[in-house]
Amino acid sequence: MRNDKAKKVTSREYMMKLIYQADLTKEDMRDILDSFLNNNFEYIVNRYEELRLQYSNNPEIELGELKLEDVIDKDYMNNMCGYLKENNDKINELINKYAKNWTVDRMPKVDASILKLAVCEILFAKEIPNKVSINEAVEISKIYCDDKTPKFINGILGSVVNELSGK
């Protein structure tokens, strides 16, 4: 992803929402990606604009007329869809291993979606540092989940990273 933090965060948040939708509807993420993005275009742009203003030191920032490719990294989303489809069992196994008294099937769907995305990034998106994947997952959970979830997600992801790095 380009060095546009608002675009990165927007892409990650909407990837989590796509995982959530696909989990509920049992549809293939790649099959619904385009319609998902087009059906949520207005919300995606609004979230991007909100984040751009938040991360900018310039309150007068001109955003202009934005297109989908300006606010979402579709290559990142396509890659994550592919990795998730091809490695779903491995990703779920890692989450289940460290989610004490929980399984992916039993935990809240939003929590599971955030964890799946973060584990997928840790395993396959080598250009994204593990610390960034963990931190972003925790930040998303602060927005979309209950108060205990960020600690839960941080613990699971920390354990996954420790296992993969041989600690």
C-alpha cells in the first residue's frame, strides 16, 4: 500500500467488514469484493475523509472528488481475499490455538474477522511489519468491539507472532 495512512486504515477496516459479510453469507470474498466496495462507496469515502482529516496537520485539507482507487487499496484487498481463501484452515487453527476457551466459530463474528485479517497479514503480507498488523487490529477492535476485546486480540496475535518467530 502507498504511504497514505488513511487509505491503509480504510482498506483494513473495510477488509474486516468484507470478511464479516462473507462469513455471514457464506459467499466467496473474491466473488463479492467489487459489489461490496461499490455498495459501500459512500461510506468508504466518508471514512477515508474522516481519517485524512484526523491524520493531517492541515484542517483546511482539500480532498476534492474522490474515486474508489483513491481511498481503498484494492490490490491489498484482493491479495488478502486470496490468502484467506487458500489458508482459511491454517489461519483458524492459529487463532483457535491461542484463544483460550474460544474457537473462531464461537467468538463474536467481528472479533473473528479482525483476528483473521491480522493473522493473514502476519503470515502473508511480509511488507507489513507484525507490530503494525497487531496494532491496527487492536485499534479496529477499539472501534467495533467491546472493552475487553483489544486485550484479547493483542494476546492472541502476540502469541501467534511469538510462535512464528520461534520464541
